[in-house]
Amino acid sequence: MRARVLISGKVQRVGYRSATQDAATLLKINGWVRNLRDGRVEAVFEGPGDRVQEIIRWCHQGPPTAVVKDVAVQYESPEHLRSFEVKR
């Protein structure tokens, strides 16, 4: 399963990207995460459906310093990514 996720709220400068990478690594999910210029965080997750759903649930809270207002999810065809990275 592949999901593209857009997270809005106070999600930049709070460690959201590195915490997302840590959560994805624990769940053995591939993909990437990056900040957008408009203040949101964008992430792509690929892996077994139950694990992808679990990290999407995690995105609704994020790290303790984040204040998540909205999480928008779009499902896509997997690209078979092989790792998880923080994009700059």
C-alpha cells in the first residue's frame, strides 16, 4: 500500500520529520517526508496496509511538540521504495 499524506498545523520546527522517520523505521515502512513552503509536512509511506494505517494514525498526533490540525490522505499505486528518507 502507498499513501501520500499532507499534515498541517504546527508541524515545522518541532522535529516532525525526524520523528516521522523514527516511526517509519520502527514500523519498517519505506518512503519519505519533507517540509513544504506553505508550512505543511508531506510524507509518502509504502508498506503492508496495516502498518501504513498505523503510521497515518501516528501522523494525527506526531511528536509531543507538534500541534496537528489536519491530516489529508491520498492512496496511490506503490513505487516499491526501498528505504525511508528525510528530504530537504
